Amino acid sequence: MASVQIERELAGDPSSVFEWFVDPVLLTRWWPSEADLDVRPGGPFRMYWAEPDVTLRGEYRVVDPGRRLDFTWSWDHEDLPPRLVSITFEDSDVGTTVRVEHDHETESEGSDHRDGWEFFLGRLADRLATA
């Protein structure tokens, strides 16, 4: 299995940026419309996007506040094995370097993941700049 790797510099320290990935109120300001999260290793999550009416489910594998977040990724509308997503948070001159690694099987799937992460990390950057 291959993986897409995306890196983005974001304003804020790693602990603060990490919170935007695990606090449902903050998360829904930049990513899904709704989020039900049990943020602990083995804890399940459900994220829902009203447009285009899709649900993502998974399970947290690694929860290391301010440093790392790993989880499985499975769309309700696709019959594919879960993918693994690993996100790291590191101090940088700007604030935090966020690195996302997202597993995929096909080039098309990898391209979709890259486009999605680029779009939503851009939205997160905008929210952090005005927070």
C-alpha cells in the first residue's frame, strides 16, 4: 500500500493545533459538519459532511497530544478496507509543521486524498490565522 504525504505550516503551537483535530467544536469549524469523537487509543469516531452527504468512520490508534494522531479511515459509501492516517505536529518557526500521511491503494484514491487534505488544511490555516 502506498501513501500520500502532505506537509503544512500552521500558526499556533503544536498543542493548540492538535486541539483543532480532536475537539469536535473546533474540528467542525474547518473539516466535517458533525463530529462524534472518542479520542483515545481504540476509541471510535464518526464524522459527517452535509454536503455531499457522506460519513467517515474510524478508530483512533495513537493519541499523543501535541505530537501525533493516528486513526483508521473508512467511508460508509465505499466497500474498501480501512486506510491508516498518521498526523504529526512539530514546532516550527511559523508555529507548527503538520505532516499527514494517508494510505491508499490506487493513484486515483491517492490523488483524492491529496486534494482533500490540501483543501481542508487550507481551511484550517485560515481559521487559525483568525483565531
